Amino acid sequence: MTLPREPFSLTAAILITTFISSLITPHDWWLADALGLASTTAITYGTPTVCGIVAESPTQSIQCFQNGQIAISVQPNISFQSISGGKSFFCGLRSGGFALLCWETSLSSSNRFRPKLIYHSGSVALTDLAVGDEQVCAREVNSRMVRCWRGRDNASGVLFSSPGEALWFQTITSGSGFSCGILLNDGRVLCWGKSDVGAEIQTGFEKVNMSSLVAGGSHACGLSMNGTLVCRGNNDFGQLNVPSSTSTFQFSGLALGANFTCAIRRKNGFVVCWGGRNIFEYDSVVITNVSFELISAGLNFVCGVTTSNLSVICWGPGWSSSHDNLPLGMIIPGPCVQGPCTSCVYPNSETLCGGSGEICRSCRAELPLALPLPPINQPTQASKPGFSLFKTKNRLLLVFAIVGSVGTFAGLCTIVFCLRTGLCGSWLNCHDSVRTESFPDPNVGCSAARVANVPTSLASSSMKGSLSGSSSKHGDKIESFHLVELSTATKYFSTENKIGAGSFGIVYKGKLADGREVAIKRGHTSTRNKKFQEKESAFDSELALLSRLHHKHLVKLVGSCEANDERLLVYEYMSNGSLHDHLHSKENVEKNSSNVNSWKMRIKIALGAARGVEYLHNYAVPTIIHRDIKSSNILLDANWNARVSDFGLSLLGPGSNQEIMSPKAVGTIGYIDPEYFVSNVLTARSDVYGFGVVLLELLTGKKALFRSSEDGGPMTVVEYVGPRIMAGELQSMLDKRVGQPDPNEGEAVELLAYTAMRCVNLEGKGRPSMTDIVANLERALALCEDDPFSFSTTTISLPSV
């Protein structure tokens, strides 16, 4: 697929070239063995080095890990779309494709990690970077012809042999002494270079039309046009022996080394390898039940980016086992592109790209592997009050055996990301700038509040048109404001009044002329914003939904305003902020002063939020799926009552336990339902998963996604809780700011933990309904209040497995 260009002026090109040239001294190019293909990770195996393009930054720069050192930031600090590595060097293609740089990684080199400019153009962009042992090749975006440079003699401009300008390619790859590509017109494989292996590979693919191709040391594999995995070339170690049980389109990623092949199963992200000196050489325990987004190979080891938290894991005989998990942080799972995706958008890609693009991915998706769940005994009232988990691995440990079924897919929620501009929480917040330089005419009036239809394209046809009829009941309660009123109320939308962000814009605190305190959400005003239509749709959704929803645990919509490009919604002001702030803001964490630091209050907040979501699922007509349940969307009013907020991503729901097919999964990293993420099939139980993550935040005080103290890499709260529960360490993971629970609170916390872990079950059908959750939280609160009547009449309500 051709990547859209990033805007790149000639002046900027000259500046970058000048900067890079100042860092380079003339020298002969280095010798390299390569197993290279364009990716967001690169391996050089002479001195084992792993590099990746970092996530969550406006600049997609490169970091490397080498020889046990901490992450090495690679200069220059500019954005790259792909990298590829060989024996002792790797190369990177700048975002937009107008510049190609390479870095040597040999420990003995005086130029280690110093950039060398290989290619620069102000007009001809490259893509499909592929590094070989003596060559660096790339494909021109527009002409589709291939250019190659000979690494050793590059200073003198000598080229590695190339297939010629008359041949157009859809993709290319490089191995040891050869490069291959798939011809654009007929899908045939053509190889070139000095190695006889290339000719052998080309002959092997002679009768097969291919759609993808990856080269190794002396073989190549790829998917044929019909989705079958085909390998050709040298087979001395069984590297061509594709498992006989494979089906069409079973694999989504490949990595080939000197004598082995590894592939990612599309169904569950697990890696399977074959070839090597023995059948267990690449069957490492570090990848057991680990799902991967992409994998790359060196000569005799493999590295992959995990689905759960986009961290990097390496394994194989050529890799030191003491550094399986690399301290590189999060790595983007694909290039950040500026233009719209012609396929599906990777969840949370706006956040992963730091607001400077989005990640495209294939729309083909299958359900994750359904692992069997062990039978679970429901907890019963203890014969004596007390926190039994503090003393022994009692019945609750059986409950958390479901963690084994969640596995790495429980962490799949981390791939997901704020696909709409919203309050993403923790260190993944979306930072929208306030447009103070172009404030509109305050004398422009706003239209009367309209009740817009929620987008129903994702819902079943039976639901279409049902919203407008049911909305009129409360339409007269929504006020219409003039823009000048809201401008004055927020001090002209000053930054000091900014209190957060929602699904389509910035949220400001305001005070109306009659003294009422309100929260005003102002949508992005520029029609040039590529997300403008989506933000307008989110505005319509919230206006339509909240104008007809009235519940004490939902944020109340006061009114709205529409003037020219302006879209504003006015809500009740929640004076105690969001649950996320109380659990995770620096001030509350350091001062330990939040009023939510009691188990009774936390359970009360959880119960209130559960009742709000239950209303959406069961009592709204038609029902509603929120799609973005998270702690930053649970607000607290003056009486510390929980209110569910931000309906910009919500959809009209089908009947109970029915499904909606969605063109793309949306949500927030750390909270999104992994089943929904993989299959694009949405049910009310997707909200339950996000709510389960919120319960785990209340239990542990940990963010949905946080940096592990062990290796500094990202970890989900689901991953954090699971092993500790299985080891009987519930007490050790409880939020220390709340203190030790007393006997009655201990039973309540136990029930809270039980409910939370059922909510984050991998399979939606194994999760409780919101009605079940409300019943459990009611009992937990009664236990905290030591109410024997409530204790005896409320039963635990969870589905059996």
C-alpha cells in the first residue's frame, strides 16, 4: 500500500540535510548481513541491537537497546515511518519518504549511532525500505520502481544492482546477497543481486502469484493471492516446512532468520516457529500465551511488539535471556500516516502517534482464541467476619483462575486508544490546544437547541429513526444559549477555565449570568480539521442522547449552542471532578488527601456508576452502549455521587446480549474490550469490560495503563492484578492510601475484587450483566455499612460458567 506523503517543504529539506551532514564524516560504508523488511522495529544481530519507533510522541523518533544498556535515543530527533536492520547497521525512512538515513551499531566503530544520509529528495518519496547484507533498497512511491544503494561503496555513489526502471513493484524485501519483489501487474516474484539464492527463490515462486513476501538468510515466505502461506529457497533446516494444519489467511505477520521462520497467527496473535537446529529452538517460554502485533528477525533471534502493551520481547539462541523484555517503552505497531486510511484505523492511533497522524491496519479480523474457563464457585457468606484472603488462598483464588483465560488478550485493551479527541487519562491524555487567536463574533446567536439523530449506521436497521421520536419527551427541558453568554461565562474560553476534554472538544468551567456553575464543552471550530465531521457527529450524539436521558447517575445536559462552526454543550458542573483525578492526579497521590480514600466511599462510587450504566443498558428506550467507560468519564457531584459522562462515542444498542457490527473499534487504551477490538462486534458486555477496569483502579489505585516498576515498560492493571490474585496476594495489591479494611470491609473488598475479575473476562459471554454488578455492589456496600438486613436479603448475582 502506498503511504500518503507528509508535507515537506524544500526549505525544511535543506535544513535537515544541513543538520545531518554536520554529523557525518566521510568514510567507507560498512559490511552488513541483513534480514530486512520495512517495519517499526529493526534488528542488527552482529552486536545484538533492537530498535523501535517510539509511541505517544508528536515526533516518531527512534530508540535502541544494545548490549544491556538503557534505551539509546537515536539522532536526529525527527519522525520516521519505518526502519530495517542487518548485521551491523540499520536504516530509517523519514516520515513522508523524502529522506533515508542509516546508522552503524558496531561497538568497535567510532561512528556508532551517528547518522549517515543515504538519500534525499524534495519531490520523489520512497517507501518499502528493505536492508540486505550489502544493499539498501526502497521503492519510489509514484513510479513504483526500485532504487538500491550498495552499502560498502555508497560514499562513491555505486549502486547495488537493481531490476531496472521498466519494472514496477508492489512490495520488496531483502535477504543475504539478494533482494526480491512482487511485480505490480501480475503478482510474480522477481529477485536480483549477486547471490544464487535469489535465483533459486524466484524459480520456486515461478508458478505462484503472491500478495506479500518476506526474505530471510536464504529463503523467502509470503502469502499467495488466495491467502496460503508459501515458502521457497533453502530448506536445510526445515525453514520451508510450513505447518500442515495451516489454513488460508491464518497468518498476519512473518519473520525469517538464517534457518528458521516465525509467523503470527491472525486468530490470536500467538507466534509459531519452524526450522532451526532443533524443533524447540525458537519455542521460548517468554512467548507462551503472548499476543504480538508484529515480529522481526535477526540471524538467530526474534523480537516482537506485544499486543497487550506494545512493549518489545526478544527470544532465541542468539539473544541473551537476561533481557527478554526490553526497556524501550511503547513502540508504534505501524507507521503514522498523515492522510486518511483506505483500510481500518488502528485503535488509539491518534494518541500513539502523538496527534500527528494515524495508524492504518488491515480490516480483516477474527475472534481471539477462546480458551476454556475452569468452573468457578460463587462466594458465600463466611461463617465468621474477616478478610479471608489475608489469611489463606481460599475459594476466591478459584475465581481468579479466569486470568489464565484472559492471558495476554486481557492486556489487548492497551492497544486501543482514544480514536476521538477526548480525556484519555493517565500519561496518555489527549492535549487539545485552545483556539484563543480566532474567537468568533460574540454577537452571533445560537440556533434553538435541536435534537439530532445519533448516528445509526452501526446499529441494526430496526433501530433507525427511533431516537427522534423518543427524544421529544424531554426536548423542552434543554435550553438554548447565545454564544456571547457562554463566552462571558468562561472568560472568553480562557485557559484558566479549562478543566478537561471530551469526545469532541475542550471542556471549560463557566458561571452563567444567573449564578449557575456549568461545564461547557466547546467543539473544534475549524472545518479544515480532518476530524471535524467526526467531532460534529459526536456533538450530535451527545445532544441527542442526553436530551432524553434523565437519571441521577448520569451527567445532566443543561443546554446547547450552535453558531456557524461553533458547537457547544452545557452541562451541570460536577464540583468534585473526575474519579480519575482523585485516584491518579499528582496532587491527590502525593498529598493523600482525596475524599475517596475509604473503601466504603469507593464502593459507593462504583455502585453509583454501575447504576448509571445499568440504566443505559436496560431502561433507556432504545438502549444505549456507551463505548468509553473509564474513570475519567465518571464524574463526582457536590455530594460525591458518581455520574457517567461523555456520550460522544455512544451508539444505540440492540436488545439484550445482541450484537452490533462496527466498521472500527473505538475506545480508550487500557479500557477497550479485547473481544470488540479484535472482532469489531459490539455488545453491552463491552461496557462491562471497561467498568471492570475501573473497579480494578478502585481496588489498586493503579492506572488502567502504567509503567511497571520492574522493567519500566507499560503494564495494564489487568495484567498487574491477575498473577497476584492467583498467588493469593490480594492484600499486597490494595491501594495503600485507603488503609487496611476492617472485617466487614474485607468481605466487601473481596466481593469487589471477585466482580471486577469477572468483568474483565476475555469472552463477553462470561462477563456479568450490569444488573448483576449492581446487585453485587449493593451487597458490598451493605457489608461496609454492617447492615444485617441488606446482607441477608441481597444475593450475589453472577452468571455461571
